Amino acid sequence: PIELEGTFPLPEAQLDRFLLKIDVGYPDKEEEASILTRFQKRDPFAGLVPVATPEQIVQMQDARRHVRVSGPVANYITEIVRATRDHSAFRFGASPRGSLGLMRSAQGLAAVRGRDYTLPDDVKYLAFPVLAHRLVLREEERLRGETADRFLKDIIDQVPVPAPTQ
């Protein structure tokens, strides 16, 4: 929060360097009570174990590079990102780093789902966490209480999804 001393919002150029923004939120009442019960006597960090070795991480990164992005899917990514730059609600749209992030994230999602090719659905699924934090609203939109998510949804709804290729 901006009102906390020593905490300041990041400039747009720094926000653009984060691949994804995922809002976790707070647990519901029951989950929070469960957390209190589970960790009343135990340290929540005491039982942490690695889920992957550094070598496995490098292997996963390499596997992502081999996931195919067809021309129509690459064009779909480009159309979405370019539409953020042309949209009247945004002072700044997504940069080429946003395009790369969206493509690479879609490749990663496809790999996790066991495919060696990306789909437009991968792109749509990741568009909000990859792009929304990179978009800077015009002041008048921000003062109206609008969010980048709302306009990004409009863009995704309007950009034609490429037809499946044989």
C-alpha cells in the first residue's frame, strides 16, 4: 500500500519486467482457521522441501523453447498486444516484452498440459496475468474507477481467434 512508509509503486518500466501478476487474495474464514490450527505448534517453513532441482528447472526452460507457436497463434498474440497500444483507454499499451511474455507463457502452459504446440486458448488464458499489469490507464479512466482488466477483456473479445489449421 502506498501509505506505508518506504513502499512506493513501481514505475511502468519495472512492472514490465515481471512476467506474470497473479492475485492470490486472502483465504476464506474456514481456511484461515485451518491455517491457525495447523501452525499453532509447527513452523510452516520447517517442512518445506524443494520440488525441483536447478537442473530440472533448466530442462523445463529448454522444453518450453521446443513448443511450437504457429503463425496464426503468433499473429493472434501480436494483434492482442497491438490493440492495447491503440486502445483509447490506455496511456501506454503492452511493450514487445509483453508479446514475448505472452508467447513464452503460452508455450509453458502448453508444455505443462502435455502438448508440443500452443493454442489460442493458451493465449487467452494467460492474457490477463501477463498483460494487465503492463497497461497504464489514462488518468480520466483511472479516476472513473476503471481497471485495465476491463478494457483488456474488451480487446480479447474483439480480436478474432484464429481458426484451427490442419
